[in-house]
Amino acid sequence: MMKRSDLEIKSVEYRKKILKYILGANAGHTGGSLSCIDILNVLYNHVLNVSPQNFTSPTRDRYIQSKGHCVEALFVVLADKGFFPEEHLETLCKYKSHYIGHPTRKVKGVEQNTGALGHGLPIAVGNAIAAKLDKKDYKVYTLMGDGELPEGSNWEAALTAAHYKLDNLCAIVDKNTLQITAPTAEVCNTDPLDEKWKAFGWAVKEVDGHDIEALKAAFDSLPFEPGKPSVIIAHTVKGKGVSFMENNLKWHHGVPSKEEYALAISELDNSMQKAAV
Amino acid sequence: MAHIENTDPNGFKPNQEIFSEVLQQLAANDRDIIAVTSDSRGSGKLVPFGKKFPEQIVEVGIAEQNLVGVAAGLAAAGKKVFAVSPACFLTARALEQIKNDVAYSDNPVTVVGISAGVSYGALGSTHHSLHDFAALRAINNITVVVPADNFETAQATALAAKTNSPVYLRFGKKVMNNLKEVNDDAFVFGKGRVITEGTDAALIACGETVYPALQAAQLLAQEGIHVTVVSMHTIKPLDTGLLAKLAATCKAIVTVEEHSVYGGLGEACAAYLMQHGLHKPFRIVGIPDEYTVTGSQQDIFNHYHITKDGIAEVVKSLL
């Protein structure tokens, strides 16, 4: 098991790689990838029973990234886990590359093709029902953005998950509170979010989505209630880790200039030293 | 609704009833066969299935997008999934889920559109599916199958269960007479089924319009006009080999479908023929692009001349 500082250092490394490949591709969802990367770090390095070796095993855990546009975060983590050589990411968004702007199963380690919002949870529900029917004990996880919650299919699936008592299912909401147009609360307010999930029959925990220990503790306590699906509302900061990107709408899919990139890397390197102390 | 249509002295049944019977036979021997319904087990004739195999039916309530997403997730976990819902809702409201979660992600779901076309004729356009061939033809990686009679429905259902890629099955509520007395045809997706042979014209139909096309052929035969009738049960991939052969041997081609004249079987055939230089007198019989008339399915067929007389007239007009 990695020490706390090891995972924290990993998060910084992941952030640097996210920016590197977004710069290389001249495209990407920078802010959201930086907001969800700590969640992905904890999932892949602490929670999920998923590896390149067991990826075709019927008993592996399932992770479906509903907020598919933050694919850079997923690709960086999958490369780190050995699903493919990291240099493949140099082809990100290039002609005929499988490493496109949303997850596809052409890339090893990706469970489902996503990108249109509101699709991850229904598929995850299907996975979780299958696990129950087959009496297999794998768990199913899906990461959603708070901006995608107005998609009605999410709430259809939320009802089904509670109806089937899917306590093998965990949704994580990356609640970074910003979406492409404006703050989420101004576009379509979903607060109070915990009460909505509770009303739909889910067990809810809220955590600081950048606190590695808090995330680990939340995942370690799944299911939050027997017989209920669980949702982790992860309070995050869009653009987290780079001061001028944090909470700034410009970075929803902003691509840094070379100068901005250098500044961001320097900030992250400084934080790396802090994390290692 | 129109229950009298479903009583047949010859023992023929609505295709969706045959679908349910075959699915029960399959489920008895295979625990991985799963039906997913959206409060649609009654109209899908799946009540007996649900009673016999309560662990093999997943009910999501009236939520078609979720129906297809859940079906995709089940299929991704190794289940052989039939997602069953009225075609009008399934292929419109859940089109994005069919496109992304089933076809694009290559999850081998059989999407089953029941009470299709104008089966719910009197209920209005909300309940008609006259767009589904057009919508699904334009989506990569889904086979579009429209069985005509009980034989084709049984074959198509069994074949879909064995097919490890997405399939759309579409049928209606009406009792469907078998098209042949002896059903010994090999049934393969993508290969049209020739019902009668003649060289004066070809009638290429699908689903519940094959029977009136066959009746039209019988009427024309009385006048010395001999027509090939094809049940083109697979709209995509289209049996272009058969189409080329018909263009070479028949003087005219008429297509018939319970679908908009835009984007369906007729336009699929026309596109192939035009692009391969096979120019024959050609007509598409279907539902015109207008505010669709309402009434029973038969009333609507009569209104748009999707009848033995109407189809025979179109053939004669080309000869």
C-alpha cells in the first residue's frame, strides 16, 4: 500500500502529464481533468481491482467515465497503470489516433465508449445488475460531472439502481461547480444535491475531492448502506493545482500557451516538493 | 385494441407473440438470456416470460433511454440482452443510447421495436414509428431486421441471440400469415427471402407489407403478369446481390414498406440501383411525408394504397 505522500506525488505527476498531452494535442478539457484526477488516482491506485492483466476477467471491477470529455485524466492514469505505453499519448487527437477526445474501447483499459453526457450511469446500472444476477462480487463505479446531472437519463438510472438495491454500485460526482457557460448553479442549479440523491434512494457521502485520505476513507466504507447504491459527492476545484486555472471558466477546454504551460509546470513542481516533505 | 385481428383460424399469430415464445425457449436453456422492458412486457407479450423466468427479466419502468443504457451494461457483462419497447419510443427517445451505448460501444444488444410502424394506428403519430429504418440505417454497426411472418420472426429471434453484435428487430401486432406453405428457406441476416418468382416485375417488401405484396402478385398473375416477391427482411445490410439479380431479370421494381418513403427500404434499394447503373422503372410504396392519417393499421394501409389492389396498380403503371 502506498503511503499518503506517494499518492499525493502521483497526483502532481498526473497533473503535469495531463497538461503536457493537452499542450501536445492543442486540445483537451483542462479544468475538468484537473478537478477529477485525484479521484481517478485513488480509484486506480487504491480501489479498483483492474489491471492490464485482468482486464478481460469477468470478475474485474468496472469503471465507466460518464464525464468522457475529461479523457486526458483517464488516459494518463491508464498509461501509468501499464495499459499502454505513455508515448501513445503523443498521438492524442491526431489523425487516426485511437487516443481521441473521449474514451473509446479502442484504447486498452477503457470499459465503454462515452462522451455524450448522461450515459455512464445507466450502463453502470446494467453492469451492476449483471453482477447481482451472476452472484459475482465485483463493484461498478462511474464518474459524473455536476454539469451533466440535468440529463434526465441519470435520474432514470438512479431510480433503477435504488429499485434493484445495487449496493455494488458507486457513482462519484466531480462537483467542480463550473460548466462551459457559467457556474453550474447559474446554468441549472442542482443543489441541494445530497438531498436529491437521498430522495432517489441512494446513500450519500460528501468529501473533499482533492483529499486523498478522505477519498480513500469514503471508498473503503462502501457500500455506505447495505441494500442501497452509494454516491460520493466530491467537492472539487476546476483547474485544481494550477493557480491561474483554478475556478476559471476559461480553462474548461482552454489549452495553455507554452509560457502558461511552463508556469503551470513550475507551480506543480513546487507543490511536488511540498507533497514529498 | 383491435383484438379481433389477433384471432386466426389457421393458428398464425402476431410476430411479437412468436418472438416471446422463442425467447422463452431460449431462456429455458440459457440463463444469460435477459429481457429488459420499460413497462412493456404486456405489449411485448412477455408476461409469460416474466412469470417463468423472473430472474431473467429486468424492468426499468417507463424510461427508454435507461432501458437501452442498462441493456448495454448487461450485454457488456456477458448477458444476451433483448431490450423490448414500442418502436416509436425506443428508436426516437433512446436513439442516442442505441447509437452510442449499443452500436458505437459494440455492446451486442438486440433492440426490439414492438408494435412498430402504424400498429398503433389510431393512437396518432406519437405512437407511430415511420422513421426507424432511416434513423438506424445511418448508424454504423447495427443490423436492421424486419421479419414478415411467424417463420422469419422465430428464425430472426434465435439468430439474434447467437449474434455477437447489435441487432434491431422490428415487428407489429397483427396476425401474420406464413408466406410459404413449406418454410425450408435458410434464414440469414442480409439475405432476402424469395417468395414467388416472375420476370415481369419485382416486389421488394418487408415486415407486415410483404403479405399484401404477395396478394398483389397473386392478383397480377391472374392477368398474366408474373412477379417476383421478396421479403427483404434485412434492411441493413441490404442484399445487394439479390437486388442486382432482380434488376437484371425483371422489367420493373416496386418496393413496399410500413415506413416513411424517406430513408427506408425503398431509398436503400434506389441508392444501390442508381449507383450501379441499374436503371429500371422504379417506385417506392410507403407512407408519404405528411401528417399521417389515423385509424387502424389496415385503415392506414388502405388510405395509402398499401393493399393488394394498390400495389398491383403501381406495378401495372410501370409495365
